[in-house]
Amino acid sequence: MANSLGGKLVLAISSRALFDLSESHQVYLTQGVEAYRKYQIEHEEEILEPGEAFPLVQKLLSLNTSLGRSRVEVVLVSRNSADTGLRVFNSIQHYGLDISRAAFAGGRTPYPYLSAFGCHLFLSTHADDVRSALDAGFAAATILAGGARRATSAELRIAFDGDAVLFSDESERIYQLGGLEAFQANERQSAREPLPGGPFKGFLAALNLLQREFADEACPIRTALVTARSAPSHERVIRTLREWDIRLDESLFLGGLDKSAFLEAFAADVFFDDQSGHCERAREVVATGHVPHGISNEPQATD
């Protein structure tokens, strides 16, 4: 039996990100763990509706069919027990999702198992679990409810913010602490110095390797950088991606414009951003993952 998922792109996902468990979660919040357990057992033959990240999972798994071999693995990681998680696996089987591995942590955070599975990305609705995963060095995002779903398409489109997501937040810190002029001066001075990687660098690299297994004209994966940066700060980003030998299909330098219209034009399946304000606007047009990383997510000092 295989003891490693090496070589595959591995997504770990929580049950509430994959399926709509809002009704049973409300039972948990108002009546407690035992009532929740009984509710799930009583309803375990009822199929759950798809959650916010369900279309993304479907498209990722479909890449295995396109390639004719298993190159993507999706693992369920859940705070449920195996007992209450039976309904989730029944729903997985109903929808024909090729998910066979799971970690049911019995009420505790499942993030310690991300390393054992070799995960490149963790998606959850539990913000504390996401923060723990980010602190441990994993790409992770809190999937927000309410994201619009675009028309069914075989093409997988993923959009990323730059600073504090693909790249470190060092430049964002200069902007927030010193203003636009200090930020632009630093970027001009450092234009040929690659930016340090952010939490999503590894996931993008793994996604890029997967893209290269398809012919350019037939690749079903398309990626985009959607950033508030503009000239002259664009140069450092471009040179950084060259240094990493990572390809982005599209790069949008918006100079502070609202990202929502551009995400809709790109027809993104999911968008990852570190700033709550951007995420709140983006979730109206696309499934959105908040990345609680960097200076924008640190407690603000008060007098």
C-alpha cells in the first residue's frame, strides 16, 4: 500500500467548505455536540448540497481524467468524528467525487495532519484552523459564504492577489506604514531584487507544474495575478516570477481599482486575497478565500 502522495497536487478541504452544512452547524452552535451528533446520524442518508468550494474540487479532480492518470488528490480533513462524518462520505459517493482519504479529528483542529498528507493547499470555513495552517507554513484560506458561481465550464480559473498571498508582505508593510511614495520608491530601488515568497508560492508552483503536463493550446488550467499594484511597482513582480520560473497566464495591475469587475471578466472559479475588504467585495462575484496573513491581518495597535 502506498505510503506517500508525493508527486501529486494535494488539496485538503474541510467538510463545511465542500458541502453546505449550515443547518447542522446551527444545531451544533445552539444545542451542542451531542445534539449535533444525533442530528447527523438521523440525517446521514440525506445528501448534502454542494458547498462554496465544491465546483473547485470537481474541476481539480477532473484533471486526472484529462491526463489519464492521478495527479491531483483531494483529502477530507474535518473536526467531525468518523461517526458524524458518515453523511459527508455518503454525499461524496453520491456526487462521484474521487475522495477516499480523510482525517476526522473528533472536535479538534485537523491542521496537524496537513504535513502527513503532503498538502499544498488547505481550504476551510474555520478561520482559526486556517491561521494555524498558515503559521505552520501551508497555503490556506477561509472560504467565504455567498460566492457567486459562474456558468459551468471545463476550464479551471484561479486568481491570486500578490502581496501577502503569492509574495511576502514586506512591500505591503512599507505601503501601510510609510504611504504610497515610500512604497513606490522602495519598489523602484528593489526592482531587480526578487520578492520573498508568500504562503501561496508553493501551491502556485505545484499548479504550474501541473499546467506543464498539458499542451499549451489545450491546458484546462488558467491562472491570474489580480493586484492593486501598478507601474512602476509591476517590474519587481514580473522579475520575481521569472526568477521563480513560474508562469501566470494573466497579470492585472489595477492601481487600486476595485477587483470585482476584473475577477468577473476573468471568470475566476476562486480568488485568494489577504485583505478582508477586497474579499467582501469579491465574494459577490466569485468564490473567495480569505488568507489571514500579513500586516493587514495583524491586531492594530491602540493608544
